[in-house]
Amino acid sequence: PGYVKDDFYKYVQAESARRDDRPYIENKSKFVLCKASSGHKHALEEVFSDPDIMSQITETKVAKEVGVLNKFMRMIYICPEKAFYGFKHVSKANEELAIESLMVTDELFRSSDIKTRKSYVSLVESVRENGGQVYILSSMHESGKQLQQVSGVAAILRYPLPDLDEESEDEESDSDESDHEKTEAELHAEPLADDLQNMGF
């Protein structure tokens, strides 16, 4: 916030020159100075929502992650049959070779629980083998925290799978007959209002 970014940038420049820090000197053109309302982590969401900033960092890892997460959120509104989250639904979409982009938090991908870790590593490897893009989002970053609020795994599909929820409902019919009374749209949309609110959309 304020002139803190400018003062810190000048300090880093001076220190790198004094120490002859070659990696910094060679990459100083990649630094981008951004305005923010505060110095807390939540201000990153504010920075990454600025089109001017995003246009300057389009090729960075974090920009690609933020971009694909935003695309997923838009897809929920535009074509929910192409945007799924939760391990069960995403796995079924992968079985159909339908995943274009897969997002997983690092907490799940590197889980201390062996069974959980193996499940997500297997999912990631399978999606990559089938030509999908995989994004491992850091739980320390705002985009990773947002993804964590909707189960920690989500996918954008190559084509709609409108019958996916119906298949899940059929499989669970023996344990809960009340699910038969819900329509596909209701099953998919029920948690969205709360999830979107939690993610700041």
C-alpha cells in the first residue's frame, strides 16, 4: 500500500547491486509494482482482479492458475454441465476422458494420508495422460484457498456431461431413495450458492 512498494523495490535494487546478486539483476525486468489497499494476503485477490496487472503477468504460473479458476467460476454460470467439483464427480468425468483442465490443491495432492494422496496423484497422472491440463494450486495462495472451499478439486470439461449427476443418483438409490426426487439441476446447483459466496463471487 502507498509508497511501501516503491521504497522496498529501491531497497532490493540497492542490496542486489551491493551484493552483486546476478539472478535478481538478470530478472529485475520481471518485477511488477502493484497498488493494494493493505499489506495483508487477502489484498492479493484485489491485485489479481486488476486487468492491467494480469496483462503484465499472463505467462506466470500464478496468473494461469487464477485465470483457470476464474474460467471455472464463469462456466458454473454459463454451462454448469462443463464445470464439476468434488472427487467423485471429477473422477467420473475423467473416466469419460472429458477433463480439459483439472485444479487440485497442494494439500490434497501432497496429503499426509497415503490413501488420499494416492487417489489424487492417480487422478492427476490420468488426466495428464489423457491430454488434460493440470494445475496444482497452493493452499497458501488466495486461489488455492478459494478452491479449497469447494472441496479442493475441480474440473472444466471438454464437453457437457449432463447425465453425470443422474448416474450418481442411480448408484446411491439403494441407500437414499429421496435422491430420486431431486432433478439433475437441483443436485448440481444445491451447494453452489453457498460455495460461490464463500469464494467471494
